[in-house]
Amino acid sequence: MVSLYELTFPGPGRLATMAHPSGGDRLPGAMAALAEAGVEVLVSALCGDAVAALALTAQAAAAARAGIEFVS
């Protein structure tokens, strides 16, 4: 399960924020849940050390498999 916090702003589209997704073996499920929630683009502001510590090194590949564009 993912908790998205939608931001309200004038204009088209939707924008939300969230905590980092679950990493490691739970990452594919987290990406699938984001896709099911309607996420099309995932932007990560995590630095390399945090990505490694949170077991998110496969995040770009997992996002792509879920049909999500990943930007770091």
C-alpha cells in the first residue's frame, strides 16, 4: 500500500508527494501499487547513499516494468 498526498494547484494534471517506496524484495509490489494508483511519472530526490541504504537500487527497472517513467 502506498500513501500519496495530492497537492492542489491550478492547471492541468495531478501532483503528489510520498515517502520512499519499500525497497528490496518489496519494490516490485510498491511500483505496481503506484501504477494502480495512477502514477505515470515518479521523481526521486534521494541521493545515491540513501538509495543504497533503502535497497532502492533497482527502482528505475522496477518502475519501468510497472509502466512508470522514473526520473532521479
